[in-house]
Amino acid sequence: MPNYCGIKPFLVGGWADKACKWHDEAYTKGSTQQRFISREEVDKAFLNQLLNAANGAKYAPLRRLQAYTFYRIVRLFGGLWWEGKMKS
């Protein structure tokens, strides 16, 4: 089952599944990623994963635009779901 990023009607999936799954897990309390790095670092790693996936995807320029858009969205609103101690 795909692990979509976003909220309907703004969903991205398929090419970004692996990055989305990692990001969701990293936001979860007790995850390995969350214990050692801040939310800002998790989000930057997410952007890098999205950009790497976008470069190998069909419609790469559009995918890169989506990557930056989703990065901005998680920076603005991701704190609502962050379960870690470091709030940056």
C-alpha cells in the first residue's frame, strides 16, 4: 500500500513513497531518527530524499517542485504532528 504525503486533494505518492514513510516514522515518538535529531534536521533529510527520488522519476522537474512544496508545508505545519523533544 502506498504511503502518501499530504492531505487530499494535495497528495503525492508513488515516486515519493519511501521518503514519505521515512518522514512519518521519524516524527513518531520513540523512533530512532527522532531520538537523535531535531524536527528541522528530519525535514531537511526528507527534502533530500524527495529530491533524490524526483531526479529518477518521470516528470522530474514537476517532482522537484513538489518536493520543495512539501518541504515548505512540513516546515510550516509539521510541528502539529512532531512527537519529539527537540521542537526546531
